[in-house]
Amino acid sequence: MTLTRIEAASRHETLQVDTYSIKLDLSGAKQKDTFLSSSTVTFFSTTEETFIDITADEIISLEINGTPSSIEISDSKLKLTGLDTHNPNTVTVVANCIYSTSGEGLHRYHDPEDGRFYLYTQYEPFDAHRVYACFDQPDLKGKWSFSIIAPEDWIVLSNQPEIATDAGEGIVQHHYAQTPPLSSYITCVVAGEYAKVDGESWTGECEGTALEIPLALYCRQSLLPHLDHYDIFKVTKNGFDFFHREYQFPYPWGKYDQIFVPEYNLGAMENPGCVTFTESYIVRGGATRTQRARRGNIILHEMCHMWFGDLATPAWWDDLWLKESFADHQGTFAEAAASEYSDAWTSFAISRKGWAYIQDQRPSTHPIMADIPDLDAAKQNFDGITYAKGASVLKQLMAYVGEEAFFKAAQQYFAEKAFTATNFNDLISVLEKTTGMDLQGWVDSWLKTSGPSVITCRRNHHQLTLTQHVPDLPGVTGGVVRPHRFRLDEYGVHDGAFTLINSRPVLLDQESLTVEHTEADSMILIPNADDATYGVFRLDEQSLAGLEEHMSEIPDSLTRAVAWQSLWLAVYDGELDPTQFVKLVARHAANETNLGLFEACLRYASSAVERFMSQAQRELASAMLHDASIQALGREIEPDFKKAWFDIRVELASSDMSENETEWLLQQASDSDGLLPAQVWAAIIALARAGKITEKQILKLEEWDRSGEGEILRQTALSSIPSSTVKQRAWHAVHHAALSNDFLTATLTGMNRASHGDLMLDFEQDFFRQVRDYWESHSIVMGTRYVLAAYPKRVSITDAPGSQWERHPVIVSSDKWLFENEDASHALRRLIIELRDDTRRNLAVQEAFNG
């Protein structure tokens, strides 16, 4: 079930959509697995035959221009024949559609804590037709009217405000105002026993027009006590202030509802007027500052989409970056400029950008302007390149053309392209017209090439030489030279004090650049200290030695983030001993004052231990971090920092943990005072994977935590027990039970432990035997979750004959599968290739630094 670019282009050439009238009957959601869906669409056609998209349990009827028509359907494409090529056509499709448990289409969730039901839709890029018949492609926009029948005590929402209701016996039919022109993937329905928090309204003025936007939040009833609505509404209002000031185009979607939903596959979705978020942004017991800042960034990212993406929509998924790169950049820009989270660019540099650097060095790397032949490819390109690399490149562009010109171009773009489907040329032409610049060179070097620039800095007496190259990667053309504008900072000890000695702007727009260097006291060179460009920067040996001594003394958190990211990428690329990196973290983490940066350093250190070290190195490095955490937990420190130290101590608990560590974890698991529920579960899961707690003990915890989150974490703990019986039962459930998306991931996450290597040997081979069948019999979302969680996690170089990574059993099995399955789905092959590359990299680093 997919749609190709060729099919979409052909349909776009022949159709012009006017309106949709959608009627859904959700009154039986508590009892039935299907719901009645009726879709009436009016459109013009230049051809007598086309198709409309629909996936259903049963298509009841098809009517074309008032006449019943025979039903011919293949691959979810329902044939429409006998169309009028001179007058508007009216087509009505009535079907029984299926409630989802995969997070695609109309998802249904039954809360284990209180028995309430919750529904929500998720369509991007191609799942609206799971709920109603439609032309499910972004460039065929229509005006939508929704009518929804639901139980009388349910809250029901859609993109536009409710305008009328009709009451029946135990049910209510809700009618909504017609939308402006919208693509199908951003239409939305939310229904269920949700709790509501009113946020009054945002009021302001834009283009001389007084605006009032009603605000509301929704979540499950059982999560309402944990919903910190004050912070969410504050960020929301900050966002409307910012985007109206900078875009000068009034918010066009009426109300602004934000709904936190369960078992969500994404972080959030920009349905205009009805934005959905994963409920994991509501933290039981209270969110840390980092969690609030991350949520704030997502809120502003989605709000940016009300303009970039919803108002002006990419015509096809090749131009996905036109909305996602912009929203990622503008969400961070707005958060730093207009909210209390003014250090947003530090968080971006150490976390979000790291996602891009990793993705961009995989064999599956692609240009920001990607080639998307079909919807399966589109679903996999919601990745670090499209989001974070694109945002990083836009940050460079904004510095190049200037903020004022950048926003003036955005204003012109919205004025010209409001409510239409757009493409790359539309935006670039506006930028060039506004700035008076020829941007083709920038486009060619940044948007149409793959891989990161690797930039080295070499000292030679009184000179510094900066050199850039793009490493060899599959499908990457060598010799790419990009323009990089950044700040080069030099730190050293002067008059006995560590200080910034020199700071200079640099333009590296050729392969190599040499500049004068006369600072005798210069110890540490940090190129890209302002994180203005996108590139992997290699620090020289003298700078590395200086950072080992003075990292935490660098005053600017953004510059520290750049330095830490450079060191982490050196570990990832096999350029720096991971043990040396962990030593650096253990030495400086306690002095880090920026919470997000502190948490990221601990996270990277934990990953270095888990992925890049031999067993002997792992024990030594774990001991360093363990000792640092014990010392920190024994001091009076801020609660958010204390939580991070607690988390790293639990995460590093090994399968052969000491009696003292076992006793400490048991105490955390049994005495939850002062701990968040998630922390208690982390201790329980650590005990389970070490075999220090039984199934019976875990099952008893249902009495303590009956929440939806608790149910998922309990499943992870149960399948983490190192027992062949437990593993067999979990594996059988994965392949034969009807697990929801989150239950599938929880079961496999617990079962598939790297530390349980011997127990997992049989399942490793079974994975390669079954993965294609699983993929072809499930949706791409469930298939992706399965592959990511079930792919073998055993990454010890000692398992490879001769300690050679090429001979490791997981590498050999992956290569064999790829050779034998050349005709498999390109989306599945991409996942296996990426996971194989991750394993190769882990083993290669271990091989390089083993012993």
C-alpha cells in the first residue's frame, strides 16, 4: 500500500479538488473494531477515469455523480470511472474502516488505569485514507467539513471549531466549520473521554487586524494531575507573539487546541487548529527543566508549521525539508529569542545536531533535497538530515543573508503561496528576490549534496591551516567544497588565569585556508565556537590536552557544547579512545552548569561504554562513572542534576552487579519516596535484566502502578529477565499476539539485551529468517519498530573470530541477508543497512582501541 511520485503527479495533472464532506460514526468505539465512514468529495477532472485512496475492512458503496458504481479496488486504490470532464464530479464512498493499534489512521486506546477510551488520528504522510476515502497526496488540497457521531460524554475535536450538535439517545453528532484548503495528511479527528484545560485566548494584532485565538489543552483523565499547563500555555503565547511579529501573516486556522495522546509514534503533528503531541511530554511527578525546554521546542516547531507546511505546503515529499528544516530551525530560533529557554541553541548543538551528524555518515545518507520516489521512502526521510541538518544549514543561510532579509522573504513567501502547494523553486526565488543575491551556489553545495564536511585545524608555527573534505560514503560525490562561516575561539592561560585569548570570524569557502596565528598563550582552538555552520570539526592534539584540563572553565555553554560534540564525534568515528572520552566526562561533568549539556555528556559517556568498549574497558569506564555518580548523589545538588546522576548509575548497572549495588537498586525499587515513577521502574528493569528480581515480584507491582506508562514499563521489565523461557514467550508474543505499537517495542526492548548474548543466539538467526515476512505482513510503522528493536544487539569484538569486525556473526548474517534479499522493500533494506553500519562502527572502534 503506497503511492508513487509518478502516480501522484499524473493524478495532480488531471484533478482539481473542491470540497470534502466527511461523516464518521464512532459511537460504537468501546465495543466494535470498525467504524462507519462516509466521504463525499467534489472535484473537477480532465479525464474520465482516476482512483481514490481507501483502506477499509469493507467498502459498502460507491456512488459517482448520483449513480451507484461497481467496486474495483487494488492496493487501496478504488477505481473511479465515467467521470464528467466538463462539470464538477461528486463521489461518495461509504465504508467500514478499522480502528488502529499501530498509531496509524484512527488509533484507539483503552486506559488500563480507569477504563476510559481515547481516539486520535495520525496521517502523515499517507494514512488519511485509512479513515475516509480521499485523494491522499499533499498537492490536492480541499476544503473539509466534518460531522462526527460519538458517545454523549465524549469530547470530540477536529481542525475547525464546532458549529452545531444534534443529540440522540446516548450519542451526539458534532458538526464543524469548513476548513480553508488543506492537504489530507493534516486533517484531524480526536475523540474520547479527554480532560480539558482552558487557556483563555491569545490576543494580539497582525497586519492591522485584531486577533483572538482560543487556546485549550487536552490529555487523558489519569494524566491531568501531572499536566503542567501553565508552562505549556506560556510557551504557546510566546510563540504566537513571535511568529505574528516575524511572519506578518495572521494565524488562519481559528482555534488552537493541543492534545497529548497515548501510544504516539511521533513527537507531535502539526494538524492546524488541532495539534497532537505524544503524552510522554507529560511527566508523572514533574518534568525537569530539560524536559520542559524540549517540550517547548516541539510546541514552537509545530506552531511554525501553521505557516511553513500547513499554509504553504510542499507539493510532494521531495521537498519535505521545506517544512521540517524550517520548523526545526524556527522552533529553536523562537525558543531562544522569545521564551525563558534562551539556551535553546546549546541544546540544539549538543543533541539535535548530533542526530544529524550520525545520520549523515550512514550509507543511507541523502541530500537535504532528497529523491522520494514513493511514500515508503517518504516515511523514512523524517530523519536527522531532513530536520536537524536542514535546520543547521538554514542557520548558516540566515547568518549569510541576515535575519531581517530572511524574515522578509518568509513574509513574501506566505503572501504569495498561502493555501497552495509549493516547491523548492517558489521559496528560493522569493529569497533571491528579497536579498538580491544569487543563491544557486549555496543551493548546490548545501541542499543537493550529501555527507558532512570534515574540517581539521593544524598549527604550524605562526599559522593555522583549516582544511575541509567530505568523506567517502556510498552515493556521495567527492570533492564537495562548501562555504563555511563561523567563529574561531582561542583559549589559554594568561597571567595565571584561563581565559579567552582571541576570537575571530572565519570564511572557509575553499578546500584549505591559512590564517596568521601569533597568540603564544593559545592552548585550545575551537573552530565553529558559535555553532554557525554544519561540519564535523577535528580538534588538534594540543586542544584536546587543554580541554582535558579546562573544559568546564569555558564560560559559554554553546562553545562547550561544540567542543563536547567534536569529541563525541571523534569517538564515533574511531579517532578518539572512548575511555579517554569517559575520563573527560567523569572529570568535568560535576562542574557543568547547563543541565541539557550535562545530561547529554552523561548520555554520550554511557553510550561509549555500551557500544565502543571491550569488556575490560567497559568495567573500568563504568567504575569511573559509577564512582562519580555516588559522589554526586551524596552531595547537595539541584534535583534535576541529581536525577541525571541517578539515571546514569541505574543505566550502568551490569548483569553481574555487586551485592551493594543490588541492595541499593532494591531499595530504590521498594522505597519510591522522592523518586519519579519512571526512576523506580528504571531500577526495577535494571534488577530484572540482572536476574535479581522475579516475574512474580514484577507482576505484584501492578498494585503500585496501574497507569498506561506503568503497564508498558512492566512489560519491559518482564521480558528483560535472563531466562530462555521468558525470551521464548516474548518472541512468540511478538510474532503471534496482537500487540500495540508501544507493547511491541517494550517487549522487544526488554528481551533483546546485549548483555544476554548467549540467550539471544537462536533468536538472532530467527530474526534474519523472519524479518521479511514480518515486514510484508505489517504496516511500515510496525515493521520499522520490529526491525529497530529486534535486530541483534550483540556488539562485542570478542565474538568475532580473530577479533576482526568483518567476521562478527551479526555482520556476516546481515551481509548474507542483504545479498539474498535484493528484491526486498527498499525501506526494509535501508533499515538493515543502517543497523549493520552501526554494528560495524561499534566493532571497528572496539577493534581499534581494544586492550
